[in-house]
Amino acid sequence: MNLTFTRLLLMIAMMGSANTLFAQHPMKDADSTHRFQKKSFRTFSIGLNAGMLTTYTPFNGPNNGDYRTPEEKLGFGGYIKQQILPGFGLQADFLAGKVNAFRANSLATGSDAQQNSSFESRIDWSASLSGNFTVANLSLNQKHSLLSPYLTAGAGYMSSSASVRNTPAGASTPYERNWFVPVGAGFKIGLSQVVNLDFGYSVYFMKTNNFDGVRGGMNDRFSYAHGGLEIALGKKHAPQLQNYSAIAALREQTAAESADLRTELSASEQARLAMQSQYNIDLSDDDQDGVANKFDKCPGSPAGTTVDGSGCPLKVQAPVETTKVVVVTDEDRKVVGEAIKNLEFDLGKATIKSKSYQTLNRVANLLMQKNFSLKLAGHTDNTGSAELNLRLSKDRAEAVKAYLVSQGANASRIEATGYGEDQPIATNKTAAGRQQNRRVEFSLL
């Protein structure tokens, strides 16, 4: 008997070792991860198993029970389980079968009477409720583990009867009901998201000393070594909670989030570069007529052509008096001064606010009436990089020039230059000083 039982345990251990090796090749994840949303799991499962019932347990030998020699008999059972946490569940077990042994210890060792003595206890039904403590999946890389060891402990109630043969110290009993404490260990092998192989070993500590029909000095016990299938119930693609690694899932989710962020940043940078390229094209002057491409309605004007504010050649061009003496009056300076005072742009941009149009219109009229030349000098404070400040000052001076030309001023008599932060007129350490430094200067020539 001991040899047979040893062979059974060896076979279960070999199957566990083989499946441990198989677990090194992870199954393909069937579930699709939606980042950080509520996750559904399979928490209910049912199982069926079969195996050997015997009076042998690791807690008793041949001499401290009522019978010396166990005899293995077929048992079968099933269970319903709810996994409450990844490492803990409640399990209702059912068991039926026969428990046999022979050679009563109350008879002389080796005697014919002892050889012919035996008992057979029939388990009519057995029900127990146990806590199932699973070694939770803590893998960093695999969301679903294949091997899930577990421990169980609980309490139960059963109905059984004993048939005693040639044992003077015992007597056959009708069906009796008794409490018992089941304690077990085992492991499960995940074949899929639905099916597990279940191998386990349980010891049943009876709360009676008459389970085998012999009232001995200690309560009876027996064991059940089994193998079977477990079916997990739940939504189609939901994983089993008992072998799910939240750590690996979070790692996968954050990796996907990081990849998406990198993609978005790359797309944003590409869009920024495209906008910058278009910006450079719009504000460049390919035909060198003094009107930026963005505002030039007649691109490709021949060199030296006098154009209007939209970049188109003037049909009638007044002769230029080269010997005319330019006289700038105080009234002229007042017009320019008011334009400078009222000139405002959108924050960080070269877009002129509409409130500045009225005084700029007066400057345009002045340039057309007296044929003055005008120099526009853009300046900024020292906030930001020098390169960006230089470009912004140039863009703002060009924007003022474009507006004056759009109102009829001669583009060839307007010069727009940007100096960035290099020519402050006040300190940059105060807000008021920086405000003074952000300016476009007008110089009539």
C-alpha cells in the first residue's frame, strides 16, 4: 500500500514539474487592455475531481490508528469557488467514496485474526466550506500565470457508515453525521482563461473516534489525493482573478501610455516644424518688391518695379524728386509719436491689435502726402531666448510695414529692422522697464 501511495505522489510531483517547465513559455494574452478602465475578472469557478481515499496521512503511522494497513479506494468530488482577492477565495467542497483499511491494531500483530480484520466506511455525502489561499501572481512581465499553488483549510459536515469485519473492538455503524476539519494543499495549471488542471492533497480530521467503527483513543482521519478540472465562469475575454498579475498589467499599461505620448510629441514637433516652415515662406519676399509673400497678390514682380501695398505694379507712378528737401515738422512728429504710443501687439506674436489701426492710418497718410521715408526698428525685453526675441522684433517691424503699405504707403520708402533685446531704453529688472523695452520705433527721414 505504501509503495502504491508513494507512486501516486511521485506521479503528481512529476506532472507539476513538467507544467512548471511549460509555464516558461507564456500563453498569448487573449484579453485587450484598455488603459486604466475598470477591469472584469472571472471570480466564480466550478471543479470536478477524482482520486484515492486512504486512512494514511502524514500525521499518523501504522501503529497510532485503529488499523495498521491502509487500502486505497476511489473517491470523487467537486466544488464551487468564488475568488474574492487574487490570493484568497471561498470554496464549497463535496466528496463521496469509500475509505478502507485492514489489520486491526487491537489484535495480535501477525496473527490470522489480525490478517482477516478490516473495515470499510462509506461516505454518503460530505460538504465543507474552506478558505483557499492562492500564491498570488506577482510577475513583472506575465499578466497570467500558468502555475498557481494553494493551501486550503475549513470546516465540514458529512454522513458516513462503517462496516467492520472480524474486529472484536469495533462494530458496524449505520449512517452517522459528524463534523470534520479539512486541510489541504495543491496547485493549478492554467490551460486557458477558462480551464485549469487541479492537483491536490487533503487531510480530513474527523470530530469523532468512530468513523472506522472502532472507538479508539484519538479521533479518526483520512486523506484524499486527487486530480481534476476547474472551469472558470465569467465574461468571454475576462482573465481569472486567481492567476492575474496587477503589477504586470500596470507595467504594460504605462508602457503603452508612454509610447502614445512619444508618438503625440513627435507628431506635435512635426506640426510645429511645418508651421515654422510655412511661417518663413509667408514672411519672406521672393521677388524683393518690399511686400511679404503672404500679402503679395502679384508675386514675381521684376526687379526695380514700383508696387502698391498688395505687391502689384503701380499703373501711374509719380516722379520722384531727387532734389526735394525733406522737412519734418513738429506736427509730423506728433502723428508718429501717437502711433508709437498706441501701437500694441498680441502677446508674444507679431499680430497688430485693431485699436492701433487709427493712428497707423494717419502715419500712412503722412507718408503718402509728403513722400517721407520711414525706418521701423523693432525691440523686445530680455524675456526668452535672444534668437526668439530677435525674430519677434523683426516680425513686428515687418507687420507694421505691411500694414502701412496696405494703406497705400510706398513700400520702397519703408525699412523694417529688428534688434531684439540688444538696445534697451530702460531696465529689464522691472515690469515697467520691460514694458518700455517692448517697442517699435518710427524714424521719419
